Amino acid sequence: QFCSPASLSAHLDSLSSVAAMVQSCTDPMMSEAAMKYLLTRPSVPAPLEPNFCPFVLGKRKYMKHIAESSQLGAVSELSFVVERPGGCFGRDKLPVFAETHEGFDASVFIAGEAIRYMIWQRGGFKLLLSGPAKICEVLKEAFSPTGKYAFEATTMPKIYKEPWIVGIVSEKELPANKDVPVICGKEATGCRIAFDLGKSDVKCVAVKDGEVIDSAETEWDVTNPDPQYHYDVIV
């Protein structure tokens, strides 16, 4: 979800009765220029968040601006790769505006979110960037341990036991996308909790070394419009 000042204010006002459920926006606020190119409300507004602007609509609006740009040299391509263990690589690309274009901030924002999504979708310990120098430099700083995406930069080394690296390389130096099948562990040793949100009930099971220690099944009315009801059922 994109966060704008009006969105954040409306969010706090509309959910004041369930303030304990509200999580504040921790990312830096996007610039007004980026808002112009990205923020788009859905045709059917969310009842609890009238100013909610989904990412998918923002990207669609951004790509429309890209397609309509007729200025020579205004658009180029950013490519990025996330490396993970086993010689695997996730690779993607995104058209971006030049640093002199008013849409540059929007390019930085949406590129950062696309990279963050890939990091959490596939995991990894190294980020490689290729494209216009300015946006690569800005993104490299953003994905540093002191940048906007510091959480990712400091969390991935804990997962993979490898130092987090961000590099800027040429297009030819970028590895191709590569995935290999991974078989998940089938052992049920240790202590585990299974939690299932079904369409009519909530199930929870506690297992120790393959033996069910406790289980519970709670009726759940998914059509109930009161957020406190759902909070109480789940928590």
C-alpha cells in the first residue's frame, strides 16, 4: 500500500476505535512528484481506508506515463538481479525515467518496491543493479544497512549467513534468471504450530515431535463488517 499524508490521516481517524490494531507507516513519505505518477484509488473504495491506493493500480498508472512519454531519452531500462544460495538468481527489469524527468522519483520508488518484493518472494544475499547511473546509485544507498530498506539489508544476512552485498554492474555482467526445484523437509520433529484461516472457521493445532498436543476450531463469520470481531477471533 502507498502511504500519503491524507491517507495516513484518514486511516487514523477511521480506525480510532481500534487503535491497537493500527500499524503506522514506517517508510519515508513519497514525494509529491512520485504521488502524481503513482497514487490511484480503486473504483470501489475500501470502507476502512477510503484513500487506500493499491500497488497494482499505481504500477499500471506508472506504465501508462512511461508509454505516453515522447521526450527523447526520457525513458531507459533498469535491470536487477537477486542472488540466493545454490547458484540461483531472480532477474527482472523496469522502464525508468531519466534523473532530469519529473517522474524520476516515481521510478526510484516503484523500482525499490519491485526489488523488495523479489527479495521477500525468493530470498537472497546479493543485489545487482544495471541501468542509468543515478537511479542505480540511489537504489544502492536505499538497500544499504542505513537506507530505506535497512530491514532487508540487515535481515537477509541473518537468514543466509552471508554478508549483504549491493553492486552496480553492466548489463552483460548480470546473471540470467535461474531456479532449481527444492524439496521441502518432511520431518515433523520439534515443536510446531499450524494455523488455518478457512472460509467458515479458524483451526489451530500444536504438535510436538509428530504428536498433537492441543487443537482448537473456532467458528468464523468472514462477512462480519466489524474489524474488532475478526481481531478477537484470530488473536
